[in-house]
Amino acid sequence: ELVSDFCAYDGDELLGYVALDGDGDDLELTGMVRPDHRRQGIARALIAAALGECQRRGTQELLLVSERASASGRAFASAIGGRFSFAEDHL
């Protein structure tokens, strides 16, 4: 069974969410953490769980998706060792 959704809760309150999308070696990762719960390790824990699933699947490369204008997204990607690959324009 493939796991694609990873959630962090405090009781019934959803604090963060990460999703794997795609198949085979072409997987994309998107996610979010409630602004009032950021910088507490929630995103790192969720991504670690997603990376474990990627390893189980044999995924060689993972694309972290972030809005180009998101300073926090860029900073987070850099903090976890990501590198800029490309940007898409939105209409």
C-alpha cells in the first residue's frame, strides 16, 4: 500500500500536512504548517516521514513545490538542503 498523505495533529487540531503526488520516480512534495505552529519541527518531521516512504518506493529524486513568492518556502527548502531547480509561471 502506498502512503501519500502525512498529517500532524494536536488532539483533533490539524497542525501540518504533507502530500506526495505522482508515481514512480517522478514524485512531488507539497505541504503546509499552520503559521502559529511553525518553527517547531513539524514540517521537518512530516518530510522525514515522506522521505521514508520515498525510500521504500525506491524514489531517486523528489521535487519540493513552493510558490515562487513565498519567502518562508524558499527559506525552508534551503534549510533542509534543497536546491532551486526551476520555476513555472502562473496565469
